[in-house]
Amino acid sequence: MNKGAYIVELDDIYNKIEEYLSGEQILFLRHAYEFAKEAHKDQVRKSGEPYIVHPVGVVGILAQLQMDVHCLAAAFLHDVV
């Protein structure tokens, strides 16, 4: 991954956040992701991609900035409503 490049793969996001968040915080984020994934399971983007790629992309950007666990969880969940 290039420095400054967006993280768009979930595994890459978890690798990044493992650098600065606790195991308990990462588990919290995994629950937020699973909730968002389930909420968006039948939605697709105009491109045809699963909708969940958008929240994952947002979290990737915020993980690069080392945002806290609540900010990252909110990013996963921001379109659930």
C-alpha cells in the first residue's frame, strides 16, 4: 500500500487499526461492521458493487488518520439509518 493511498480492503483496515487500538476496541468495530454489512445486505451502488464498500472506504480513510474507535464505528454505521 502506498503512503497516503486509501485503504479499501477490510483486512488492510484491521491491520492498520491493530497498530493503535486494543483488542476490545477492534472487537467493537467488528460488531459495527457486521451490523452495517447486514443492514446493507440487499443494497448495491450504482456501479453494481455491494453498498458496504462505501462505509468500508470511509473507515479506511479514517483509519489512516488514526481516528478513535467511536469515530470508526460511526463511519461503518453512518448510512445504516
